[in-house]
Amino acid sequence: MARVITPKSFGAPLGMYSHGMLAPGGELLVVAGQVGVGRDGRAAGDDVVGQTKQAFENVRAVLEAGGCRWRDVVRLQTFLVSADDIPGFMKARQEVFPGWFPDGAYPPNTLLVVSRLVRPELRVEIEAMAVRPRAVARRKPAARRKSRRQR
């Protein structure tokens, strides 16, 4: 499990993130930017709160497909299209993060405000990096080798 790193000369983070995180060896899962779009291809509402929650759910789905959980995330990067959306983004994080990170060890997050995303109705995009635990990483290749022998 990753370990939070806080330099002694630093104060507490300004929000729900850590200054740094040291991840044990394993396989790196890089999650492409996820937006607030559901399976139907439509934005999860017009507001940043709903879109942020959907984007986080999309990140979670990729994490699970890669054999990871939220506690394996070692980095987030967030893009908002307006600085006015920062309070709504923070509200969405405050609603979902305590359930995903009950120990309060939040991954580092870089928040950027950009001019727009791929579609004009989108308000937020979230990227993630996770380190899949070694035990999971070791089991996956073994399962593939077994299936190759059976062919």
C-alpha cells in the first residue's frame, strides 16, 4: 500500500490530497482522462458536481478493470474549464473521498483550469495513476500462461 509523504518543512495540504506518495513496487496502471459522461454517451448533467462524480466513477471502473482499488491510486490530475467550478469540484470530492479513502491518505492531485475539453458541455476531466499490488500483478500472468497451455 502506498505511503503518504509530507516534508517536515511543509504545512498541511490545502485540500483533500497529499503532497507526495511513495508506492511499493508493482505494475503501474495509467488511467486516461475520464470525463463526466455515462454509458449512454451523455454528460451527467450540466453542473460540475454531477460530472465530477461521474468522472470519478469512470476512473473507478478503469481501476477495477486493471485489478486496482482507490487505495492503490498514487496520483490524480484534474482539469476544469472554469475556476468558478472549483467549489463544485471540491464538494463532489468531499462527498465521495471519505468512503474511498477512510484513513484520509488522499493521493496527490494537480488541479488545472483549461480553456475547454473535447466537448463543449464537459466541465471536468480526471486522470489517475495507480500501482497494482504485487500479489495481483503476479497472479495475472500466471493465469494467462495456464490458458496458453490449454490451447
